[in-house]
Amino acid sequence: MADMATAPYRFIPIEPGYVQAAPVKREDIRFDKPLAEGSLSAVIDVEWTAKTPICVGAKEDTSSEVRPLKIGKRYCLPGTSLRGMLRSAVEIATFSHLGRINSSHHHGVRDFAGMGDYHSVKVGEVKAGWLKREGGRWRIYPVRHRDARFVLVPIDSLLNTLSEQNRVDFSTWQTSMSVAEKYAQLPPVYQMRPNKYFYALEKEGKGLPRACLTRDAPGSSRTFQSSTHPIKDMYVICTGPYRQEATRTSNPRAEEGTPKKNEALFPGPGITGYLIPDAWMDVFHGMHSEYARDGGNPRGAWRTWLLAKGWQDEFKGFKASSDEEAIPDCMREEKLGIPVFWKGDIANLENIDPDDPPAPGLQSFWFSLSRVMRVPHGYSVGDVAGRLYSEANGYHLPRMSEEDGWDFARAMFGEVDGANDSPERAKPGKRADGTRREDAQRGRVAIGFAFAPENTRPESASRRGVFGQPRESFWPFYLRHGDAVADGILGSDRTVSYSSEAAVPAGRKRTVVRSAEAPAFPGGNGNENTETNVRFLPKGTIFTGQIRVHNFHPVEFGALLYALTFGVEDGSLWHQLGRAKGMGHGAISPRVTIAKCDLVHSPDDEAAIGNNSSVSQWIGHFRDWMNKQMEVRDLPAHADHPSIKMLEAMANPSVGDTMAGQHKLDTGELPDFKNWRDVSGSQDGTMSGPYPLSSPLDLS
């Protein structure tokens, strides 16, 4: 198919419902006794050649650029990075668990025109309230007005009240200033103090009324008057540096609108507070935080308000920063909560069990820190992934002792139960000895550092640009319609949003290797905070290292060798590692030598493997075993399965070079992603559009 969109990565499809158990039972794994099914210990020498410039490293304390890791006098590739790279390949090649996903997370979308039955946000129906933390629970108090109304205040009129020393221009206020910075600039009379005057009505009867702040004396004839909206005791409410207003556009799917021109005026909180379920607050918090397994570290205006009220520790995952911005005292007002905008039937919250609420994305009610509301999609990441495994309650990585919990990747590399789980599931169960420690399995493969020669030098200049890519919230790339999977994994090529009952993951994300890096990095939108300086080691750098395995089953050894080479010994299929993979950097070619292999005994007398077997023979043994397992499930042979064919195609630089030459691997700019989303399908998930990315299999 012709590309509707471009991206440097593609998705390797997941075989629905198939998790291949390891060839050895967990209870049989010992470190002091050979496996009964066949056992070997080995040393593998690996020479990695950088086919494009590479950097695996971090910023140094005194540097503004990311530099490659150096130990002593030699640059190197960390063993942990190589381990993660190889484990990812093993997971795909052996149909192991999907594993490391943020199952409980709900992605959100800023909605302007309405996203179906639950997401609709109509401009005139957005109301005002105050979010408070009381008695260990969260409540929203609608503002003290019969219809919970608020009034808009033009930014121009706010700026006119600023003193000369605090004067800022419209564009700076509109797009750059944080909530705390805005309140710090306001005159004291408008710093979260109730006002009965100083505003004049504008455009009554034409949508939401606007009140212009003035410097007139109390009692001025310009005092605000309205028959339908609040008229006194209002607080100036500033929101973050958003660029848009919540207005309907000509394109019903567009997430654009007009440039933001207004802040707001809220009455104080009313007397009735409505309880918000903790599960919904966790979703809201996750949508405004940087996710981590132990919770989420809040960001932006949400972080500022939590710190201002002293509520930052009410959620797991808060991490203090040494450079927190100053918070004006006015934001700490004890009588007031956090100003929020809300929509829907708030009174219906009284009919919801707060300890067992329905999915937040399937409700008419929601709230936001700005009038341009970010509402949750209908289904979480786990809900969508669970459909691949017929799990009605969403996908969660099972414990190793549970059904389908024992796979190749865990058997070979080890695992700690709960290490990659959501916070609510990451609680150790009671063990046989009465303790509540997490169950753990020690890995049997050790991957050492791979070192470059001492005379290796980085490139003379660093490279600067934006290396970020759309995250999994960008559903046109990350999701497919379930029928596309059911029709043969790559059949129908359709996509839908996280609000669709038919959505499933498009697959495991992986960049396509190529022999030449992109000539220039994307510049982004001019925000220096999103740009990174990186110093690379040059193309042609050779790293040497070792991998040791202990008490491996012969099939596991073949699986590891396949993950290293993708089934070929000549190094013609490559991995990628480090920074700027999406720009073609970090391509590395393996040269693998079995330095030592002590096979205690073969799994059967007919096995064509032994201490002197070649890499290809071990890989063949692995593939023969996999073919038998897949035949039982009426699946294609391992080499013919679409997932494996896609993996090998994406590791083939000739495929990547062809795609790059056709601009299929280009990184899009922000307007491109909006256009790609709009042509991919309707946001409400009831319709589907064509999947926008072409397949490398079309070229391999």
C-alpha cells in the first residue's frame, strides 16, 4: 500500500493468544545440577561493528551534551543495554509475553467537537468547580452559582492591569508562562482574592460573556452585570501555556481551534462537594504526570497546584526536584481548592460506588485544569492489549507461577514478579514460608560490556535536534482494528482509537535499520528544552565483548544465537542501540563466535548438535523445536510466520535503505501527525480508516 504517513519505526504483529512456554520447567532450573532435558554452558565472543554513528551514554555533570559511556580509557556498550536489546529480540522470536506495558494507563485527548457518546465536550456546557482533598478523599465543589457558570476574561485586559515592572507581551503570556508565573505577575487584588468590582461586561448574549478587568475605582459604572452568569465574589483563574480555545472547527475531527485569548473568573466554591473515585483520580493524575512503575511524577500546572496545596504526596510517584519553580503565596489559599473545569452530570457521582467505579472513559462526566479539556479515552492500554489474549479484565503480565506465566524470556534472562506491573498489582503475594516477598527467578545469561579500542575518539562535533517520537497515545500508528489481526495479522490494515471496542495493539514497536543516518535532525518547534546535543562514536567503531550462559537448554541456546544474528552468520542483519535510532544511528552488526561450549548431554540421541556445532546448527535446532510447537497450534513454520518475517525485514539494511530512499522512514513534524490522525479514522472509534504505515514486508 502507499504510505499515508511516515515514521522511522514499524510494529511487529503479535500472534493473538499465543505465549510459548520455555522448553524447561521452572522447577527444574538449578545452578548446581544439569538440566535433565539437556544442558550446556558456553562462552560466546561477540564483535559489534557500528554501521552508523552510535552513542550509548548520558549527560555528564559538567556537560550540556550526551556523551558515549567511557570506562577508564575505553568507550563501551553497557552490558545492561545489550541485555535489553537481546531480550527484546528473544521476546519476539519466541512469542514471549508482551510484558512491559503501562496496563493501567488511560490516554487522553483534547476534544473540541465531541468524540462519541462519552467524550463530547461542548463549549457552552463546560462548568467550573474547585477540587479539594478532604478526609482522605477527593471532591469537586461546583462554584457558587445555580448553573456553576464562569466568565471569560480577555488576556489583553489582564495585561492592562500589570504594573510597568511586571509587564509582559501577549504572546509570552499566551504560550510560555506557567500558572505560577502568571499569578506572580498579577496585581495583589487579583491574586486569588474575591472581587465585587473592577470588571465590565462584554458581548452579553453572544456565547460565554467576557468581563474586562479594569483599574477603575470601586463603584465604577463599568461594574460587571449579567442576568445569567455570576456577578460578584469572583477569582481570577489562570491556566497553563496552552495555545488553543475550546471552539468547534469546520473539521469535526480536528484538534485545533483558535489561539487562546482568555483566562477565566470563577465564583468561590459552593456548599456541596461530589466525591471523585480514587481510581478516576489515578487516571487524571496519570494523564498529567510522567509515568513510572511506582506511580507518576506530576508535571505542569498539576504539579504546581499539588505543591501549592501540599497534596503532592497523595499520589504515588512524586519526585522532588532541586529546581522547583517558586509558587506565589496566593496559590496556597487554604479555603480554596484547585480550580477545575468540568462537564457532564456531576450529580450522578452520588450513584457511583467510589470503591468500584465504572471505567472513567465511558462516562459523560470529566474534569480538567483548562477549558480545553483533556478527556480519557474509553479504554486503558491494558484493556486494548487484553483483547489479544482474550482477557476480559485487561492485560496484565501474569506471575511466573500463573498459567502462561513461564516463557522463554523469563526463563533465560530472569524475572522479578511485579517488577513491571502497575502499582495496584505490584503487591507481593503470600509465599509458602509465610513471607510476602516477590517471587524471583535468577537469569542464566550474563552479558558483559563490549569495549572499543583505546584509540577510539568521538566525532569532532556534537549533533543537535529533537529525537522524540509520538508515544503510544498516537493511536493511528499504535493500534489496529481487531479484524486486521483476526484476518491473518496483516490482513485488513485498519486502525481505530483507544475508544473503540475493536482496537488492539499494532504490535511491538521497532525501528527499521539502514546503512546511512539521516543527514539532519528534526528541529522541533523551537523549544530548546526538547532539543538534545549528542556526541557520537564514528561509524566503523568495533566493540568486543563476551556473553556467558550457564545450564542452558540447547533450544534456549539456539534462541539466544538467533536473537544475536537473526538467523544469519554473516552479520548482514543488524540491531540498533543507543540514541537517535529513529534517525538511523546506532546500527550495529554482530559477528558471533562460540568460544566454548560444554554440552553435558543432548536432549536425545538423534540431535544433530554437539560441542563443535556451528551457530547455524544451534539456530536450526531452535527453529525445529519451535516449528513443532507452532504446528500444534496450526500456525505457520517459524521462518514463515509474519512476526518473524517482519523482524528479519526490519533488521535488513537493504530494506531500510529502500524505505529511506522513498522517504518512508522520515520523521514527521507536528502538523503532519494531526493530518495523519484526521485521515486515519474518526476519533470516536465507531469508524475505522486505513492503517497509515506501509509494511517492510512489501520490500523484503
